[in-house]
Amino acid sequence: MGKAQERAELHRAIWQIANDLRGSVDGWDFKSYVLGILFYRFISESLTDYINKAERESDPSFDYADLLDLEAEPGRASTVREKGFFILPSQLFVNVLAGARGDQNLNEKLAHIFKAIEGSAVGTESEEDIKGLFADIDVNSNKLGTTVIKRNEKLVQILEAIGGLDLGQFGTQSIDTFGDAYEFLMTMYASGAGKSGGEFFTPQEVAELLAKIAIDGKRKINKVYDPACGSGSLLLKFSKLLGLDHIEEGFFGQEINITTYNLCRINMFLHGVSYEKFSIALGDTLTEPKHWDDRPFDAIVSNPPYSIKWAGDANPLLINDERFNKAGVLAPKSKADLAFVMHSLSWLSQRGTAAIVSFPGVLYRGGAEEKIRDYLIKENFVDTVIQLPPNLFFGTSIATCILVLKKNKKNNDILFINASEKFVHEGNKNKLSPENIEEIFNIYRDRRDVAHIARLVPCAEVLANGANLSVSSYIEPENKEEPVDIEQLNKRIAEIVERQNALRRDIDRIIAELGRL
């Protein structure tokens, strides 16, 4: 079976799971259970595969899942050092699934197992990466059922559904099955979640374009960063484009929502990123940034929340913060967009590239936002502005933009790209096709004028225009209306009028003849 067919079969199976489990639990709430149990299966199989490979060098018939817990316990410390966590054989997904249907205490057993897995990392280097990963799987929630029996019935259904997914033998699949399953589930839940869907998940096609721009032709990146990382889809796109081994120091991000923060760390594991290769922090990036000691970053990508409120000048310490003070003004309290931009710029390396999805208003509004744009342009940090098509993102149909920042520009102009018509329509959303992504990226890379699509504009011209970074201010759209020959049009109108007059004369004549009868 080829990769495309294998992926299609996997997606069909996941879609069927969603249909089978729909109804008793709201889809948006239910994602925590489905994704959490998928993760539970993943780390169980990952650990089993890791131990089996080592033991089968001397005993080809060895299977960790068949061991007694007492026999496995001596290997706990070394396994945690290598994998970041430990699971006893009786606690493995495959063994819990085997006895789930007849287990009247299934909910309590799962709660104990999840607590034990997280507890295995306490006091070790992986503690912060493992802590709270199962926090959103409340096996005693009334959302699963009003009684223990009903909750256990639903848990059995979920376990069997996830266990029934054909994900192949661990580590030998032709596709990244666990990661692919996770992304498909996330896309499916995000598309049905309305506005909240866009808060944690950036469409994969947009993520690819952002990552390609941030990579900027490099074959290796020291480390990548997203200050509003959501579920990590932007960060993980780098491993798909470059390969995990070419992200030398790993993935860094911060997320304010605890549920999404947990999803992001799960996502890292499911895509094969070991605990020592990522650092995802919980908290408000703008007021409590967590990665001071890890900066600067060669590649920064972000799709920050649009026009959210933040402390701004209500916090007197922020105007002296080195991330914001160079512009001489803070982003408005009601619109934090440019605060995220200034934060990203501050943590960008001298050779790095930042690609940030921006709400259109920040590109042209006056006041403090104009002063910040003025600073960015005068310092020659703005490299490119790309107008994206409308209706790409979950939860909004607005046509957003990509703001590309660099500190090492060799020219003193800004490239404006109108990519508003570079899309295909799929379902009720627009989408960037592989051809669209390649075309937009090639225009960005070539950095030259293209009629009605791209224009290099001197920074002085942009400053003279009120530091307006709106693409439509600099690129004239193509007039697609067919040219009209006025002389021919007038002739045609005259012919129509003459025919109408002839018809009226005929009608008048017929009426007169009828009157004489």
C-alpha cells in the first residue's frame, strides 16, 4: 500500500470513529478523550518498541507486554532517563484494552495509570514535559455518562475505537501514522469548533508556507520558536520540511491556554520529538515570557490571537521592557497584535527570519500602531508583506496577511505580495494548494516586481504613506473586465431601439385594424 492510500485509509478509519462516538459527548469536549487515548496508545507502543529492541538482541521472543510488573520494575530508572517516562506492563494500552470490557473499575484504573505515568517523571529532567499531559482526560466526568457504568461503557468504546485503528507496527510505518492521525483529528475538531477552533490550530497549508519562509533556504535550523504556539502545528512543520535531525537544538514555544498547552506537548511526542528536544511553556508570553535564556532564534513562526486585550500601558514595567521599549510606545491595550510582533523581533537572531500571521488592521491603523510600524520600517526590519486569500482559517473568514521580519536585510525596500487569489475552494473553506504554496514562495524568494501581484517599494515611500503596510495600497489589482468598444456599443443600442420602435408601430397597426372590425 502506497503512502497516499495508507493515509487515506487512516483518515477514513478516524472519520468513522468520530461518527461512531458522536452524540453523547460534544465533539469539542470529546477531542480531549480521543486525542488523549490516542496518546496513551502511542507512548505505550513507543516504550514497548524501545525495550523490545534492546532485549530481543539476546532473546528474540521477548515481549515487554508479557512481563510481570515486578520483573519490569528494575528497569524504571534507566527507562525514564532515556524515554522521559515509565509504564508498567500491566498499565500498557494493549493490556488495559484486553480486559476493558469486563472491568467495572475501568475509570479508576485509567485514572491511576495516567497519574502513575506522570508520576514516573517526577524529580527527573523530563518532569516539566510529562506533568499534566493527561489532565484533560477526566474519566469521572459526567460528560461521559451520569453513572459509573455508563462512563465505563463510553471509555470502553473509545479504547476499542483507538485500539482498532490500523497504525501498523510501531516504527516501521511508511507514514507518520500517530502524528498524521493526530493532525487529522485536530483539523476535524477545529473545523467544527467555530471561532475557538482557530485558537489552537493553524491549517497545515498555511503552516507550510510560514515554515518555508522562515527556513529561508537553510538546510539546518538551530532552534525554532512560536510565542503563541497553540497545539504546535506551526513548529512541527519544520521537522517535515527539514527533517527532525536538522532542527539542531529543538522546538520552543509558549501557550497561555492550559488545555492547548497539553495538546501541544502531546503533539510533540506523537510526532517523534523526544522530551529533551522541545520546551513548551505555559503562561502569557507578553507579560511572563519563559524562554529568556534560550534566545535568540533563527526561525520564528506565529499565528497569534487576533486583536486580544493585554496589559499594555496599564503595566508601567512594560514600557521599559527591552522587547517593547525601542519603539517608544506600547501596542494598544485593546489590540495586542503588534506586541507579539515586537516580542518576536526582539527574540529573532541577526541571521534569522520571522513569519507572523497578522490581522489586516494592524497594517494601516493610526495611533500607537502607526508609531510601531514607523519604527519597524525606519530600522529596516520589515522584509515582506503577503496578502493571503480570505476564509483560510478556522473561526474567521477574514483575509489575513503574513508579516516577514529580518534583521539582516541587504536592501532598503519592502516586498508586497498580493496572493489573495492564490487558493482552491474545498468544502466551505478556501485552501492553499501545493501549487499555490510554491507559487507564493517563489515570488517571495525571487523578490522582484510582478504586474498586479508583487512590487518592491522603497521604505521611504512607505513611511511617506503613514507607514501603511497594507498590500492594496501598493499593488493595483488587475482589471479583469473585458474592454468595451463604445462606438460598437452605441451602434448596438441604436439597433435595439430601432427594432423596439418597429415593433411598437406593428402593434399600433394591429390594434387599429382590430378597432375597425
